[in-house]
Amino acid sequence: MLRVDEICKEQGITMKDLAKKMGITYQALYSSCSGNPTIGKIKEIAAALNVHYFELLEENRGVEFYMKYQGDTKRITENDLIKLFKEK
């Protein structure tokens, strides 16, 4: 299941607010979130929430950053940062 509800709560909005922003019904949004949405639909939802679509797919595991490098989006986690600082 997508993390849409969790991210909405973090942003102080409801899924009904998000559906209205997207121009769809709450039922359509809920169906997409609890079903098997296409990557296109996931990207639409992410854009409406102003987050990277990876954030909808993964559990919140702490600090994470996303960086675009040579056309690919890379995830940098808290553990990556700790490892980097230990090496320096």
C-alpha cells in the first residue's frame, strides 16, 4: 500500500483534500492507493503532494535524501551519511 495517507498527515491535509487538488474523487484516489496503481498514477499523486514518487513506495525509515545524478535518481539514507562521515 502506498504511503499517501501518512504523507498527507505529515503535510496537514486529508486524502479528500488531495483528491480535490488532483481533480479526482476521494474514491478514485483511495482505490489507487489501496490497489495496484500504475507508475504514472503514483507519479501523479507524488506530484500533487510535492514529493518524489519513491517516498510513496517506501516505509519511513528515518532520514533519506534523493539526488539526481547523470539522469538517475539515487537515494541517500541515514546509514549512507553515517558511513560517509566515518570514512572522512
